[in-house]
Amino acid sequence: MDDMSQTVTTCLPLIFTYRDLIAGNKFQATVAVRGRALAHLDADDEIWIEGVQPGGMSGTGVSLQEAHADFRRGFTAILIEIASLSSDFASFEAEVHRFFYEKNEVAMQEWGASIDPARAEQLAAQFALDRIKPDTEPYVLVQQKHEERLTPCDNSVVNPEPALAA
């Protein structure tokens, strides 16, 4: 038997809420999302978070906080790349929606299977996570910001830590 077959992995179904102010080609936009991710906690203390919705992104670290920070940076980097490739706000908005609604179907099944009400309180305490109902719907909202409408509130950060779907 190889070492991979002996690795024990715990999966945590996560829900995250992010808000970014992104500058593009002659536009600025706020992007607010609530998405789903799946954290894989291996017995060898490596943590990997994969996007469920949106799929196609991941983050790693030696702690849940470090893996989430890497995941969060990756999310913002994708938005910045989309902005750099978009000729205007309309194309940016369309591409952000396409990216966000692209699901990782395999991870979605694992995410649903990992919801464990019996262990939710223990896991939330162990990883210092808030809890949120797993049937909370993901969303994406992209709004163009005009210079005269920019305010200091556009700098606000939604809770940067993910919550346990429980």
C-alpha cells in the first residue's frame, strides 16, 4: 500500500463572502460574492481549499487561515486578470458572471456530503469558524462605480474569514 492510500482527509464545507473594488480599462467596479469552497485537511497538516462555486481555483497552507488567505488572494487575482483582459465594464461583468457560475461538480458533491450537523459545533469551535446554513444561496453582484459615486465605504471588507456550512 502506498502512502497516499493511508492519508486521512477531513473535509470542511465552507461558505465565503468577499467584496472587491477592481479597476479595469476605463472603469471601476465592486464585485460582491458569496461562494462555496471545500477545505481538505490532511493528516500530515497540509490544508488545501478548492473552489466549489466558483470552481477552478484553490489555495494551500499549513493552517486553515493560511490556506484561506492564499485562496482569497487567488480570487482577487482572477478578478484583476479578468479586468485587464476586458475592454469595458460590460465585458468585465459578463466574464465575472461566467467565472462565478462555473461550478466544480465533483467538489460540489463532496461539499454536500461533508455537511455533518452532528460535528458542526465541534468543527466550528476547533477552527474558530462562524456557522452559516448550508442552503444559503451563492451570489455574485457586479456594479460599475463612477468616480463621483466613489466613497470610503467602497473600501469596506466583508468578513474575510470563511464560515462553516452547518
